[in-house]
Amino acid sequence: GENVEQHPSTLSVQEGDSAVIKCTYSDSASNYFPWYKQELGKRPQLIIDIRSNVGEKKDQRIAVTLNKTAKHFSLHITETQPEDSAVYFCAASSGNNDMRFGAGTRLTVKP
Amino acid sequence: GAVVSQHPSRVICKSGTSVKIECRSLDFQATTMFWYRQFPKQSLMLMATSNEGSKATYEQGVEKDKFLINHASLTLSTLTVTSAHPEDSSFYICSASKGPETQYFGPGTRLLVL
């Protein structure tokens, strides 16, 4: 089955700096890669996703890149703000209800 | 939109009792619903996948007789934790999908077994 690894487990940045979170996956059949943001005690919220026919996708301060050959994808947050502080999860799926999540990255943005 | 509700949000029960958690997709019909368990500061661990009208598919290591899942309609799935014990205390989150990809999560249920 799919195995998703996520790094780093914790990340602390200064407000205004960029943050990068990286994930690798094992199943070459995976073709859908969402990113979720989870604030303490709340539900995970989808913030961006990318499919395997695309190498990069951007939505305002958030971007995701995908390298299918290397089986890794990354989340980039620019101009970080304190409200970006949360736990971020990457996930991978082949489209057969088999989504697997990474271990999560706790991002802290210091004002 | 894609709104998923979950009830109750929090439950405290005595050891040995059963607890039922409901998950509803409010504005769409969910072809599939998922149940996850999340321990503090850990990731989402998939427990089972359920499709309306059929038996749930449980992940390895999850006891199907302990975690009963019923997916009675395209908008409702229930998880019953039978004979709950303190080690079952956790944050249980459901999600629902319209298709094979994007999942929309419920707000979660925090279960505390005394």
C-alpha cells in the first residue's frame, strides 16, 4: 500500500518568511495529492491540491510542486502570517478511496 | 459547498458502555465515508471506509466487532464504539467524498472513556 513520509515534523519561522514542507510517496499509481491544514481541536481543511498531470499549482501565498519521477511533492507558503500556524498534512491517493496521510508538520509563525 | 457534520462533538462515558457517533454530509450525497482516529499530536489514522448499503472495509488492526460502522444512506454514516475502554479515548473524525478523490472532514468527536 501507499506510504507517505512528511518532513519536517516541526517548523518555526519568522513572520514574513517562507515555509516549505516536503512529502514523499511510495506508490507510483498515486495521482492526487492534497494538503490539509488543521488548527488545534478542529477539522482538517483542504487548502490546495495537485494532480499528477500538473507540476505546480499556486493559490495566492500557497503553492504546491510535484515531481512524479522522484515521487515527492512540496508545500510552499510565502509571506507567512501568525494565522498560518497550524498542523499541515500532506496526502496521496490513486483515486480508489485509498488516501494516506503524512505524519503532519506543526508550523509556528512567530510575530 | 461540501459540509460535513458530526455529532456529538464531545462525549464522556464510563468504561464498558457503547458510544455512537454520527457523520452527515449536509449538502451533498457522499458515495463514500471514512472514519479516522487521531491521537494527540499525531496524524490521521484511517480506521475504515464505508459505502452506502455495503459492509465497511476495515484497515488492518482495527477490530470490526469493536468499531461498528453503519452507512444507512448517502448522507449518514455511524460509528459505534462498543464496550469502550480508556484506551479508546481519542479524537474520531469522519470524512465524506463525492467521488474518489477529495475528502471533506467533519469537525470531529472527542471521546473520553473513564
